Amino acid sequence: MQKSRRKSKIAIIGLGYVGLPLAVQFIYSGFQVMGIDKDEFKIKSVQEGHSYINDLTDSALRKYVLHDIPKIVSGVTEECLKRITNLYSRVFKKIIPVSSTEVAEITKLSL
């Protein structure tokens, strides 16, 4: 049985250009998100509802939409790939599972 999104929790490690928008998208999708970063300034900014990314304004951050962008995923094992595909399919419209990180990089170039 799949967990309800309202009760699902996820941690995003690293709140930079990839991690912060990803965390926001999971929040918009109903997940409880814990953002982890070694930079205390980033953590404080997020807690105060501010974007510390220069080209991503506070209002843009609130409206940032990733779910239409295809998400390429890979896993160390088949079980890892299955689980990450399942997780991301709850947030993103199109998931492209691939066999390795090398294939993921080539796939990104061909999109």
C-alpha cells in the first residue's frame, strides 16, 4: 500500500540550485520536506521564506514548477531504480528510468 502524500516525508541534502527547487516541488506535491545543508545562511533564508539564489526571486520560488520537466533517474541496483522511480512519479509527470549515471548524462543531452 502506498503512503499518503500528506504523511510522506523526504529529506533533500544540499539546498543549492538543484536542491532548493526540488524541495519546493516536493512541498507543493504534499510531502513533508526536511532540507539539509551545511550553509547556515541557506537554512536561515529558507526558514524565513526567502530565496538566496540571485536569479530566483522569493515570488518566483513560490511559483517555481518542476513537475513538467522530465526527470531522469538511475539506481545502483534494480530495486533502487524501482523505488526512486516510484518516488519521483508521485511528483513529476514524466520519469525516464535509465540503467546508469552514464546513460543518464547521455539521455540529458538528447532531450
